[in-house]
Amino acid sequence: MENIFAVASLWLGLAVFSAIIAYHLKISIALVEICIGIVAAAVMDHFFGPNAFGSNLEWLRFLASSGAVLLTFLAGAELDPRVIRTKWKEVMAVGLVGFLAPFLGCTAFARFILHWDPRASWLAGVALSTTSMAVVYAVMLETGFNKTEFGKGILGACFINDLGTVIALGLLFAPFTYKTMVFIVGTTIILILFPFITSFLHRVYGNRTAAIRAKWVMLVLFGLGALALWSGSEAVLPAYIAGILIAEFAVREHHWVSRLRTLTVGFLTPFYFIRAGSLVSIAALMSAPMIFLILLLGKVISKIFGLYPVIGIFRKEQTEKWYYTLLMSTGLTFGTISALYGLSHGIVTQEQYSFLVAAVIASAVIPTLIANFVFFPHHLLTKQSGKLMSEGIDEE
């Protein structure tokens, strides 16, 4: 037991250190945690041997997965359905192009430039087609854009983008068995009942018991996650839809959402982001850096060339277009999930997996840094006295 507490203390110490660095550099905590994870894992492996950092410990993987699930759920809960209904053309257009452009572009890069076999090339296209909901949502929270129509439009487009990734992964590689049908039917029934039971529990027991709403939400998310994993899918997939279904409830009960967000961002997501960084093999990257660069450039270039003209239809200001485009060029959660799926099922090799994960994580860091330092649309935010973060205002 003392080893568990020691490892947890080390990781949370790195999370505190990351928060301090992020504050002084004025960048996303999530991105710093990823970079800290890369460096810390390399140092620990060098001085104390492989797996000394503890990235593959079962309990730590559970905490990291829990952070991804709850962060994805909160991202869905932040989407105001009224905003999405009024911006559906933007969300659908940007999301679909954000998926298709890198999916086809990166598949072509892997097949014709890197000469990977067809299945590995399609897997590369899937893994690099994503937009990181976890990173984008973390950035939206830290900047205050999650309260603006601009930020909610980005989150909506992220959802459509990642939905395309999930569908492509399932159609191309996942076996369709009776477990798949049980997962689809079971998830549908649970999600239909979810908002009604949540409202009932709030009406009868809300503010009268020990956080029954938080316990109920986590029960549903973990239950759906178990069902997803049993069927061969991933635990984070139903979480976003669950968040969207109670978005209107979350708008009314923002204090409850704020407390759940504190638990998620303050405790769980550091394990997810630090672990994501620790999975990158620096040795593999140094052995063949051009493969990593080709995959990274394939993703970012195809995203930019595909998305910038489409986003220009809906956003006319230059910084807004570039900021929107660069955030949509990020990747992390579903990208690493897709790459790990490929490795687990023998679609890609260990080396190909390392290059894919490295490209996915680099795409989470580099475009976001450029977006925040060079193209940050300050005019969409106004500082509120006495608050820790900016609060968004609608430009339109």
C-alpha cells in the first residue's frame, strides 16, 4: 500500500509543478502535464529501469481512464443545446471536414510515403483524424471560452469530428458481434432514461443528501464504460453523449457541475495527461525522427488545408479563424485509443504505435501553443474583476 501512496504522491507532485509552470507561461495545464509526463518517464526509465514511473499500474490506468471519461462527460455537459441548434451548419461542416481531411490525407501519407501496409495505413488515418476533446475542453475552461458561443461551437465541431473517428474505427476494424448489439441497445436504453432519472433525483434528493447527483452520474458513466469495454469498444465513447443529454440540466445547476469539474480537473485528469505523455518513447523517435515528422505534418497540414476555408465561411476575423483551425488540429484521447487498439489487435507494430502516439501527442501540444501565443482572440473575452479566469462575451 505504501508503494501506491508513494507513486500517487509523485504524480500529484508533478501535477502541482505543472500547474505552476502553466501559470507562469500562460499556457494550458493539460499541455504542460503531457510534456512533464514525457520528461519524467524518460528520466525514471533511465535511472531506475523500465516501468519505474508506474504508467502501466492497473490502479493508475483506472484513475487516468476515469479522468478521461469524466472530462469527456463534462465537455458534453458544457454544450448549450440552444447554441448547437443555432450553429448546426457550422458544427456539422467543420466537424465533418475536420474528420475527413486528415483521415484521407494521413492514410495517403502512411501508404504512399511511409509505405505502410493498407491496414496500418487506414489505422494511421483513423488515429490522426481526431480532435482532442480533452485538450480543447481543458483550454476552453482555462481561457473562459467554454462560456461563449465561439467556444461552444468549437466543442460541438470536436464532437462531430470524433464521432466520425469512432464510426470509422468500428466500420474498418471492430468485429460486429452480439456484444456490439448488446452494447448499442443497452447504452440507448440507459441514455434515454438518464436525463429523466437525473432530474428526478435532483428534484427529490438534491441538496438534501451527500452528493447523490455526483454518485449517480459516476455510476452511469462507469456502468456504460464497463459495458463498452466488454463489447470491445472504449469507456469514453458513451460519456460525451451522456453529457450532452443533461446539458440543459447542467446549465441550471452550474454549481453542481463546478464541483464535479473540481474533482475531475483537480484530481483525475493529471493522471490522464501525465500518463499520455509517459507513453511516448523518446528512443523510438530519435531512431527515426522523419517518420514522426511526416505523420505530424500529415495531420496538421491536412487539417489546416481542409478546415481553414470552411471555418472562414463562419468566422471572418483572422485570429478567430486561425485559433479555431489550430484547436481543431489537436489530437489526444481518441487518437491514442485508436493507436492502442491497432497495437492490441496486431494492425500496427510497436514502432508504428510509438510514432502514431508521438504524432498524436505532438499535435495536442504544438498547434495549441501556437494558437494561444500567436492567434488568441482576446477581443472575444473581457476580464471580470474578482474572478480567476476570463468570462466570454458573445461577439455577434
